[in-house]
Amino acid sequence: MRTTRDRIRHAVLFEIVALAIVAPIGALVFDVPVDDFGVVAIVSTTIAMVWNYVYNLAFDHAMLKLWKHTRKTLGTRLIHAALFEAGLLCALVSFIAWYLGVGLWQALVMDVALAGFYVVYAFLFNWGYDHVFPLKPGLSSI
């Protein structure tokens, strides 16, 4: 299982790389002023970082309890990413609607589009992270 320090490194790297991609492209795609989308991106990132830490810790503990290990297969990664995004979607729609002054439906559409990006991004980032920062032998099955 990953250490707290490693989980923090993971969450921070995940969000920094995502912000560098999402902020400029999101402003362009959604025809929103860059300043406004930047605020949405930063607040969303802050919420996502907290959720990332809590969710990943809970997911690993659930894996340990159910399967006695934390090795993630392709299927596990897909489920992991989808559940993460579903939880985040619930948290962000109201904020996006309020801050951008759009209806809940439009905020939902925007958030679903962002979530689509993040599902793919989370899968690729986590797969890469596991290869760049592999678990030491014996730590995956505490």
C-alpha cells in the first residue's frame, strides 16, 4: 500500500498536470473567459485533491479488505477512475453553475465533458504513475 507521502505526491502531480491541460483548453471549448474558467479549475482542483486523497485511501483499504492486495488490473483501474469521477461530479456541478452563472443542466453538461477528459486522464496518469513510482516488493499485499 502507498505511504501518505507518496499519496500526497500523487495527488499534487495529478492536479498540476491536469490544470496545465484543462485551464486553457476548457476556456476555449466552453467559451468562458480564461479568468473565470481558471477560478473554476483551481477550486475544482482543490476539491479534487482532497477527494483524490480520501478516495484513493478508501479504495485501497477496500481492496485490502476484499482481495488482500492493492494491485490494480485494467478492469480495476477502469472501475477506480469511473467511481472517482462520479463522486467528483456530484461535488462540482452546483459550484460550476453558481460561479459561472449557468443553469444546472449546462453545468452538468460542462462537468460531464470535463469528467470524460478526467476519466481518460486519470487512467493514463495512474498507469504511468505506477510505472514511474512502482510499489516496493511486499508493500502491495499488506
